[in-house]
Amino acid sequence: MTLNGVTCTKKTDAGEMLLAVCKENALSQTTGIGSYRGFQLEAFYDPVNRHFCLDLCGAGKHGVDLGPDAAGNLVCIDHVLEKIPAELEEARTKRAEITVQFENAKEEVKKLFAYEEALREKTERLNALNIELNLSEKDTPVMDTEPEQEGERPGKKKEDREQ
């Protein structure tokens, strides 16, 4: 592991130096701090969870949450690196499936709609019924247009108060 230009060959030294580099730098933003096994290392402090984080940067980014244990951090980093081949294979499989689905969809788009004639007939019938029912014209108003009867009052009135 190389950190700030210094190469560490022992895991214990590398783990301790990794924690020291994280603590000595103000890492409010992602900062490049070195390299490990061909991956660039970028570190930052996560104020929400209150711990340091490390990104292993290659073709993609792989995140690692750092803890207070120097040796444990290197074990976590190695576990993330060990998972990369399986994740790559999974991504390739998913890509192949999506490619097949895309090719199938392109073929389906070329096909004619099986119920095109039935849809046209039903649409014409619906239009004819709408014309017969005068649904294409504006609806009648919803409010009651009849005048109120004289004996009814809209609210209860007391004789000694004005309304």
C-alpha cells in the first residue's frame, strides 16, 4: 500500500498509516491518499455516520467504511477486492439478459397489433354512441336552477340579532 508517497509492505504498518493519514487530513471532500493493489485510494469523512470512508477507484468505485482497528480495515478492504470478480460476472450476466430482452422487444415492435381491426371497429362504435348520447356537447350545469320557495329560510334567524 502506498499512502502519501510512502510505501508500506507490512499490513500492520499500512493499516496504522491509513488511519493516521485519514485523521491528519481534513477530509470533508474526497481526497486521493494513495494506492493499493492497483486501485487508487480516495478517503473522506462521513459526518452523518461519523466515520472515515475509503473508495477503491479503478473502472468503478468500491466503498469501504473504516473503523478504529488498523488491521480490521485492511481485512475489510481485501474482502471488497475479493468480491469484485463475482460482481463483474453478475454484471456481465445481467447485461446479457438485458441484451436478449432488448432484441426481443425490437422484434415485438415490428409485429402488427393483433387486434387492430377490432380496436378500429370498437372505436367507431363508441364514437357513434357518443354522438347519439350527445356526450360530445357540453354537460348541463350541476347547480339547481329552480328558485327557492318563499317559506323556506336558508338559516335559522333569531329575532334580536341581525344576520
